[in-house]
Amino acid sequence: MRRFALVCLLLALAAPVAAHPVPFSYLDLRLPASGAAAPISGTLTVHVFDAAHELSVEPPERLLDPGAAAARAAALQAVLGQRLSIAADGRPLTIAWGPLDVLLDKQSIRLPFTIDNGGKAPGAVAVTADLFPYDARHQTFVNIYENAALRQQVILGGGRDTAEYYTGSARGTFAVARRFVAAGIHHILIGPDHLLFLVGLLLLGGSIRRLALVVTAFTLAHSVTLSIAALSLFSPPSRFVEPLIALSIVYVGIDNLMVRGGRDARVWIAFGFGFIHGFGFASVLREMDLPARALGWSLFSFNAGVEIGQLMVVVPVASALAALRHYSEAAGRRFAFAGSLVVVVAGTFWFVQRVFFAGGSL
């Protein structure tokens, strides 16, 4: 009797699960060819179970009747229109819904739509969708077409609600460059470890040519490993890379304190440790969902942004240090000594944090 009751309980729990179909929706977005004046068009296909839940229709199969579905078309479009947004080049677009279709074989409703983009082919398109938040398992399969060819497929759901696509036009290339240059500048300016490594290399001063060689060596090295990791050719785990970046900072500070007899190995230090910092840059770039069609441009643009950010720091710091030495050579040496100590302490702190504490910057 107890076993029979257990079986009945399991069947009762399984019944509503079995009644719920696979929670998928499908969004097909068609972009016009570059130079064409055609509007953006597409279709959104949703299961009648999900549509019926939002419209409080019971049983859901009632929406398989074309007349019943058409009578509720405006209400369904209003609900989905609030949860689906499409933007072109950062500008929100207005979706114009067309008459819906009932797909009996798929137990689904298909909602066609058009979007007027002013007769211009977009450079970048962003799709944001959280269509049925009542079901945490729900996913939206996004297919993006350009020139009638399928160019990108993305699944939205499980914490991801936005997909971005860059077209193959000149506007698309410009959109890639604008986004990734800004991302590179932002990353270097909010990355105190990378900046402190550079500042540590500048503390001892030197001629403009010497400092340019140091920065160039760092740039060349991190560009190589940034590309290797971003292309998924080789990518060491962050739990190894981040402590090594911290050690590179410690090394620079100690080298500054121990330099004797005019020895200057900063170019080689920048070059050697630049490879490690490149893997650190790549960890951020990979999280940005690199566009497959514009991979080269995104890599180049991000790296260019990193260099611009570096110059925004290197030029004023190097100028200030040169001015201090010009005013007083002794004051310049004391500042370099104190600054090198700060570099060693900060690098040591980051190393301990990243190795021994799970809440570190890994």
C-alpha cells in the first residue's frame, strides 16, 4: 500500500511536467543587403502553451483555432512587444506586427513583423528577449540572416538575454571598431595591475627613445598572446595568469631597487612579462562574445583601445617624472625609490590575494 501511494505521488508530480512542452521560442531576423532600402523583417514563433499562459486561455489548444488566435492577436503582440526589443546602431526600433499564423503541426503561433530603419542597412543589431519569464527554463533561438544567408545563431535564456550582430558592411566594421576600441580603453584604465606594471617601468626615467622602446616591447608581446587566447589557440587558466601578473609587478619593483651601474633591462622585462599580461587582456575580451564575422577587426580594435589607454597614462606619468627630475635629480631618485616600494607591496598583496583567497581577482 505504501509503495502504491508513492507511485501515485510520483505520477501526480510528473503530470504537469509532462503537460508542459519543450520551452522554446524561435526568432528569425532578416536584414536587408547593404545599400538596399528594404525594411528589416522577421518572424517570432511561440508555442501555444506559453501564449495561452500569458493570455489566460484554457485549454491551450484553443489557440490552435485560427479564429480564436486572431481574436487574441493584439493582446499577444502587446505582451511580447514589451519583452522583445531590437536596436540598430544603438537606436531602439519600433516593431510593426503583421497578421499571425497558426502552425498546427508545431502547435505554435507565428507572428511576422517588419521594422522601418529609415531605409538604411544597419551596422550593428542588438536583440534583447525575455519572452516568458514565468518559465525559467524558457529559451529563445535567434537566427539572424543577412543577404538571405544565415549568418548567426544565438540562444537567449539561462541568464543571457541579449544577442549582438555586426553586419558585413562598412557601417558594421565601424560599429565593431567603436565598441571594441572603447572596451580596450576602459579595460586598461580600470585595470590597476596592468597600469602599475607600466608605471613601475617608467619610474627610473630615461630618454624618450628608451621609454618608447619599453612601451613598444610591452605592446608587441601582449598583442601576440591576446590574439592567441582570443582565437582559442591556447588559453591558460586565469588562476595561473592572474598571480603571474602580480609577480611581474613585484619583479619590476625589485629590479628598480636593485639596478646598479647603469644596467637597464626594462625593455626585456616589458617584453617577457607582456606575454603574460596579454593572456590577462584576453580573459576580458572572450567574455565580450567576439563577432565571428569581424574577429580580426574586433581584435585589432580592442588592442588599439588598450594602446590608447596606455598612452593616456604613460604620457602624463612620464612627463611628470621628467619634470620632477629636471627640478631636482635627488628628488627624482627618492620618488623612484618610494614608488618602487609601493609597486612591490601592491604586487605582493595582489599575489597573496589571488593565490590564497577565493574572493580575489581571478
